[in-house]
Amino acid sequence: MNAVEIEQAISELAEQPFDRQEFPFQFLAAFGNKDVTLKRLRSGVSNKSDLGGVLQANNIHIATCDVGHVPNTLAALRASPATARARARFILATDGETLEAEDLTSDDPPIACAYPDFHNHFGFFLPLAGITTVKQIRESAFDIKATGRLNRLYVELLKDNPEWGTEARRHDMNHFMARLIFCFFAEDTGIFNGVTLFTTTVGQFSDKDSSNTHWVISEIFRAMNTKIEGRPASGLRNWANAFPYVNGGLFSGDTDVPRFSKIARSYLLHIGSLDWTKINPDIFGSMIQAVADEGERSALGMHYTSVPNILKVLNPLFLDDLRAQLEEAGDNHRKLLNLRNRMAKIRVFDPACGSGNFLVIAYKEMRAIEAEINKRRGEADRKTDIPKTNFRGIELRDFAAEIARLALIIAEFQCDVTYRGEVQARAEFLPLNAQNWITQGNALRLDWLSICPPTGTGVKFVAEDLFHTPLDQAQIDFENEGGETYICGNPPYLGSKRQVDEQKSDLAHVFDKHTDNWKPLDPTFPK
């Protein structure tokens, strides 16, 4: 089981009535233990607990107890000779009202929470499933939860709308999901007028049998594509008029929405109940990109480069140098201004950007440095001089490219809230512009210098505007003259022996005119 599947199973367990006898086995099943393993534990063959609980060697010692006895039960588990003999890593005690747990091999603080809330700590127990990237996943708990919920909705919608999963309509489906993600974020961060405006409107004005859910959502999308002055003649319903004008290409064009079943409607409303202020656009985007790829769903929630690993690339590449210049500048206003001007011209380019996590982290780190510059110069409220359009990428997959742009939009808003305040950030956020700085295409077939030239402001390559129809092209020039260009990323490694014919053709296209000895190369690295 992957992290998303485990989070889903644990959440479902937390919602069920507490069964004192069954809980230990239900808990272990949620982390991927097979029926045969659980059967051996039930029979006592492999269960060596000396406290009447369930002890799985090298993993966990679990005990349920009477109400109010959780602390004493946890202490007994900790002192149990069986716990030591079996080298149990975790101990867990619960009475169905509260739950406490410890990792006996770590200095991490123990868990103590209300029983219905223990699913929020699923990351604490991931070693039970053999997942070792626990720290990064625990820091991304919301992103995993949201990814799992969106995946369930995506799959459920395709059951009743199979045509939306075909090649002809896959872009429409991906675009629809990007619109939903924006709405969930916007309603929880004050971008919309009223908390949970989108979810509440769908819940109140769509029928419980879900027969008109698609129409209600389509009407909301139509409102966000209609300027305020044009609404009297648009025929919009009064409840849709509560939504602001967003556009920026995100809600332009076709507002067609797939039909919802009762289950899909329930999934949608549940997703809206999550706290989307906790989203990490640098991580969430990389997780969610697997939703739209049936072949990648088995790795859902695990298909991303962690922030510490991203910084291992970005820090020595250029961020450490910026921080050193900041330290050297001290409070010298002229030197601080020179650094700010330098940063405004820096271009970051990821030719295999996926959902943009390298670009987002680079943007956020540069904004943090800029904020310190502005603070030292007495200009803390100054609007950023770092255009997000300086962060360019190429991505082969449609959905990942859409999410990359959306992730940068969200990152910009979050940075504005952090460094300039919520009021100012909201006032300047809408409407979105229609610029596109993520090119969907094959990086081995495109001229990188035409997409991210090192000097000047002009861009020769005509890139697809991802928030319009696939054939509606847009060319977005840079706002500032070029200064420095940094190429970064972590393209997936395939290996020369696993290349398909298309990838071999890509390599031939790049190298045939230069050398005959290119076949051992991997298609993600030669550029």
C-alpha cells in the first residue's frame, strides 16, 4: 500500500464505531497486513503480547483498555518484557475516546489525541508499511490526504463519464480538476467572498440525488468567467453572482462539467471540508499529477522529490550565493538594492518540470530573500520585483503542466500573504492573467533557447496556453532583461534498456548529427 491508500484506510477506520476487540487487527490491516498475517495474530501463533493485546514482532504492541486508562496502559506497554523481546518499534493504547502512541526508537514526541482524530497522525506509523520517507510525508500530511480524496473523486467520475477518460477528452478532465483545486484553495483563503463558498453553494443548490450537480458547478464556473459589468445580461443565477470574476484562462472557454453520481457528489463535498490553507504547492502538485495517469496511481503520494532534496540542488546552484550576498550587504541600502535588482533578472528553467516543484521551491526561497531585503530597506510592504514568469518549464504531460502553473499561482499568493499581509494579497490576486510560462511538449524536440533565452525579453517559441483550448497559442515575453539563467530539475531516470521506440527516436534526433555513440544514454539527460 502507498501512503495515500494508508491515509484513506486509517481515515475510514477512525470514522467507524470503536470495536475494542477488533481495533488492533483493523489498524494493522490499514497498513497493508495480509489476511494470513492477521489470522496468525488472532490465533496467537505470532502474537506474543503479555498484556492481552496484539504484539507484532519488530513492529508494534497494541492494547485496548477501559475508558480513562490509556496513560496507564501505555506505561504498561512500555515496561512490558514482551515489548522488549519482540523489539517492537511502536506502542499504542486506546479506549475508543483517546489514543496515545510512542515510537520507542525515535526522539519524536509521542502522540496523544482524541480517537476520531488519530488519522491525522497516520504518517507517524508509516514504518509499519515499510515506508521510510516518514519525515517528509508527515510534513506533507495534508497534501497526501487531499491527493487521496481527489483520486477517489477522479476515479468515481470516470465510472459515470468514461468518455472523459479518452484521449479526446483527457485535457477537459484534467482542466476540470485544476479548476476544482483552485476553487477549494480560493474558498479557504479568502480569495472568494466567504469561507467555503464553493462547497457550501454546491451543497445547498445541487440536489441530494446529484442529478443537477454538474449544472450547478458549471454555472459557478460561468460566473468566474463573466466580468461584473456583464453579469446583468448573462442570465446567471443569483447564487452564482456571489463568485468573483477570475478568468485568466482558468475558467474561459467550455464550462462543461462531468455528471456526478451521489457518491461523487459526496466525495466533492468531503474534499471541500478539508482545510486547503495547509496545501504545499511544491509537494501537492507532484503528488496529484499521478491521479491523471492510470499507470502511476499505484505510486500515488510517493512520486515526488522532497523539499530537502530539491534544496540540495538549488542551494549550491545559486541560492547559497544569494544568501551570501545578502549577509555581505548587511544594512547597506545600495548593496541591498543591487541584490534585489539582480534577483529580479534571474531565470530558473526546468526542462522536465513535472508539476513544477523545483520551480515553486526556487520561487519561494527567492521571495524569502527578497522579503528580508525589503525589511532591511524599510520597504516591507513593497510589491515583489520577482515575476513568476521568470520560472519556466517544459513538461510532456498535460495535467502535470496545468498543475505546475496552478502551483506557482498558489505559491505567489501564499508568499504575498506571508510577506505583505492577507488584505493586500487578496486585493491584488484577482483577476488572474492569461499568461502561460509552462510549455507542454517534448523537451528533446524543442529549442530550449527559444523558450528560456538567457538575454533580452522576447520569447520566440509559441507555447500552448494551458488554460485555454489546446490549439489556442500564447507567447509570453519576460518582464525584465535577462541576467542569470539556472537550469535545474530531477527528470525520471529510465535507463537505456527500457526505452520505447519514441524515446530512441528522440535521442537519434538530438545526437545523430553529432555522434554515433549515443545509444547507452538515457533520454532524460542528453540535452
